[in-house]
Amino acid sequence: MTTTQEQFVDFAQRGQETLLKAVGEWVDTARGFATTVAKAQPELPDSQAVVNQVFDFAEQVLRGQRELATNLVAAARKSGPEATS
């Protein structure tokens, strides 16, 4: 059985991993966008592709936040009824 302190350490580590993943995805998206702009010469990038990339990124961030919240609730439930009341 894990202690509350171990659960919070695990929670913090998962949160950091989720954040690093989101930042990495943002960097990849920004890099892809910059590459597209650089190759486009005088013309603008395809606006529909940009919209899709932005919303894909937002979905990934939201998915990470949902996972983080789900893990937090699960950790609170495991720590006992006093944590959920």
C-alpha cells in the first residue's frame, strides 16, 4: 500500500510528464508551421491546415488535462474517504 506522500509524488511526476509532452507537441507543431511558412515563399500557408493543427494541439492539451484530473481524483479516492468529502 502506498502512502499519501508517495501518491502525491506520483501525481506530480505524471503532471510533469503531461506538461512536458504538451510542450513538446507544441514545439513540434510550431516547428512544422515555421517550416511551412519558410517553404511557402511569398504565399501564406494553407489556412485550413493551420486551423486543423491548432485544434489538434488544443485537443491534445485537453486530453492531457483530463488525464491529470482523472489521476488526481483516483489518488484522492485511494487516500481515503476524508480526502473526498
